[in-house]
Amino acid sequence: MTLRLGCTLPTSLSPTALREFAVTAEGLGYDHLSVPEHLVSTEPAYESLTLVAFLAAVTTRIELATAMTILPHRPVVLAAKQAAQLALLSGDRLRLGVAIGSDLAESAALGVARETRGALFEEQVRALRLLWTEPDAHYAGEHVTFSGVTLTPRPRPIPLWMGGGTLRTGGRPRSLDRIAALADGFTMSALLANRVNRAAGLITELRTAVAEAGRDAAAFGIEARLRPEPGRSATWRSLADAWRSAGATHLTVTTDDVSLLAPLHAALTG
């Protein structure tokens, strides 16, 4: 199996440097750019969907993947409309990664109650699918309710991935069953970068859960992480091979150094 190779966009870059990083990655042949998010942060951070819009305007081919858009921090109809427009305007290059979010202070600042985030998130994901496909969408849940909503233009199918995993859980998502039932793929936490032995069992567990949910486990995507040590290209390749053997379909490298993108790509694809 050929791994789809991508890289995480550093959040500390200026707009000019963001453009350089994205254009360089696309020119080298990377398959995707991974876009993180924080809405409330003392460190430099971008809102993911705004950043995807910027990247769509400066690139032409590369897939733009949010990792992750914190879905409970948004009204779901607005999130559905924004994603549909981004998919259309980018030429169907959006992969929407969504998560509940692990920063409780951020959730509190945005008015999202800790105890209802999980249930809200599940309803929002189901609502997204309806809003993208139904001409007259209705949803009546405990946390999400709307009736007679039509989004136009409606997008082609948008890949909807999920992420999860915290320090407390060792990088393992809390709800494998939710991911297996509702997502098209799973993006690992950066906590599992380079930790193939720890994550191999998680990959197997996820694929088993997808099959038990009555879905095609072979079509379910798994995105692993690689944090490269400069000057050690042999280890980069061995890690990529190990992730492939473990069942990953995508591999995303994390580096702030644009000059590493070329040797990384050469080592991992040569």
C-alpha cells in the first residue's frame, strides 16, 4: 500500500511564510496539508476553516485537511455551509477533520458545556451529513434541531474524519465506537508521532470496530504522524515503512523547517 504523504502547517508562521510553506509542499509533490486549530490561545494559532480558504487560494492541487476543526464550537448549519463552500471553491480538495476538543477553557469561553460536548458532537456529525445531501434537511435531536434547511450549492461527498487522544489517555481516543460508526477516517494525536508499536494495536482495534459497525474497514483511512529528527533520513524511511506495515494509509510529518520538506519527501517516496 502506498502511503499518502502530507505535512502539518506550522501555526507560528506569518501569512507570507504560510504561503511559502504550502506552495513548497505542493510543488514537491506532498499529497496533503494538515491544518490545526485553536480559537482561544496565548500562542500563535489560526482558525482552521479561514486558513483552508487562504491555502485554497494559493495552491491548486494539494488536499487541505483540518486536524482538527473543533465542531462543538460552531453552530452546525454554519459549519456545514462553510465546509460546503470550501469544498466547492477549492475544487473538492477539503478533508474535514472534526473533534470535540480537549481544551476545556476554550470550550467554556465559547459557551460549550463540558458535560454535553460528546452528545452534541455526535448530533452535529449526523446533521452535517444530512445538510450536505438533503435538499430539505430536518434534524430533531436533544442538542441540534433544525427544519427545512437547504444548502446550495450542495457539495460532492466531503471526507469527514475524526481525531482524538490526550495525554491522560496516552493518545488513544476515548470513543472508538463513535469514530468507527461515524467517520471516514481517523487522524492520530501528535502524541503518537513515531510511536508505531503503541499505535499498531489502536489501528487494529479501529478497523475491527469499523467492521463491527457494518462498514467497509478497508475503505477507512488511518493517518499516522512522523516527527523527523534532522539529519537522520534513514530513520524517516524506516518509520514510514513501519507505519505502512501497521496499516496506516496516510502519513503526516511535522516540522517548522521548510528546508526539510524536500529531503523528507525524497526519503519517504524514493
